[in-house]
Amino acid sequence: MTLSVLVPSSLVREAEDQREATRKLGYVARAAAVFRADELVIFPDEDGENKWGGEFVETVLRYAATPPYLRKEVWGKRDELRYAGILPPVLVSSTTADDSDELPALREGIVTEVGPDDRVRVNCGMQHPISLFVPPGMDATEGERVAVRISSREPVRARIVDEPLPGFDVSRMDLTEALGRPDAGVRIATSRYGEPLSVPRLGELTARIADADGMTVVFGSPGRGLPDMLGMTPEDVADVEPSVGPGFDLWLNTIPRQGSDVVRTEEAMFASLASLTLTE
């Protein structure tokens, strides 16, 4: 079952400074990791952006999703990452550099050098880059990220595998395009004006998500929810048909007893995904 999480480029619009914007994005990345999101997609909301827009949001989230042992090599120094040191650790399973990790482990590596005889050197968090064979049918170029299956550290035994990388991908995409993909699953828009989520409704929805082999959950930004972004009123949300708007299957209020005027995006992610990822 796949989980795609969509957030707007304006999600740090109310941050007072770059430090606070970075911290907020760190918790967005944490939520994506905690609930095993396969991808975190940033869709444009240029009208709602403030000082830090889509490029900043994408850079910080990509950095947060990069394993610690690859960050220096992949990112170097960038102004957008000035406060990267305050990001909470994502700690995606099998991507830390701790020697106590369970084996075998699947790790993300980066190709540092392409050699002869289908061999490449890969930095995957070991003491030094290691020389590995490229599997038949795969191409590996310098700078490319690859999945490495490690079975032993002393002596080193590892191989490049054609498997999805651990953790989640970060990309930018138009909202309509993201919702229109054939593997989007159940397409859920979150809004305080949507259908309140109840225990009986959650049971029905969980079965529907399982049948669709996943879901796409879309969040708004503080002070500018999805209806506002799409030019819709609360009444429009209540009366909306699946064919109306960019392609949602339902509008859902995942915090029906909301006690604050504004729920921040990262708070909504933790509250919503905790319910929606429950199993039967």
C-alpha cells in the first residue's frame, strides 16, 4: 500500500524567520518518516507564499530526507540550509550510520566513481566508499543514488540491488497532475469543513484504502486551507462531488473536535496520518 502526502509551497508562510521555517519543515519530514510515506510532494501555492517558497521548501525537505552520512557530499553548503543543524533527525529505518544497525540492511548510497568491468565505488555510510558490481540491466553514473543491501561489515559484504530506496522521495508537482496519477489511490483532501472522521467512518475508509492499494492525502497551510487555495467556500466543500475540483475523492475533517482556530500543517499531518494509517 502506497502513501503520498501533498503539501503546499506556502506551508511556511507564517514563519517569522528562516530558522523557524526550517524547524517547521523538519517536523513535516518527521511526519512523513513516522507514517512511512512513500513520497512527499510540494504543489504550488504562489499566491500564499511569503519569503520562503517552493524552492526553499523542496531543498530543506530533500536535505532532511537524505541520510546523514550522505548530506555533506550531496548538499555541500547552501544558504537555504543555514539552519539545517536544528532539523530533528528523521531516522528512517536502515539509513542511519550506526554500527549497531541490524543486518542485513538496505541503505541508500551515492556513486562516487565509475570504474571498469561494471564496478563502481559507492558511499553508503561505511568507513570508506566501497567497490561494488552494477547488476545486469542497471546503469550507474557518478552522483547517482542507489540502493545497497549490506549483509556484513567485517568483512564488508554488500551489493547494489534494484529496489526502492529507504525513506521517502521529495518532489514538486502540480496538484491536478499529482491527483491524476493512476496509482494515487483514495484521494483525500483535509479541511475543517470536510466530513468529520468518526470511528465507524474510519472502518469503512480503511477498507476502501486497502482496496485502492493506497492513498494520497493533501494538506493546506496555516491561515490558507485547501478551499481558500482552490477558490472554494465552506459550502462548496460540503456539497462537492468527486468530479468537482482538481480530483479529490472526498473532503475529510480528521480533527473533528478542533480546539484551536488554526491547526499547523505539521500538526495536521500527525493527527490525520495517525488515524488514516490504522489497519483493520
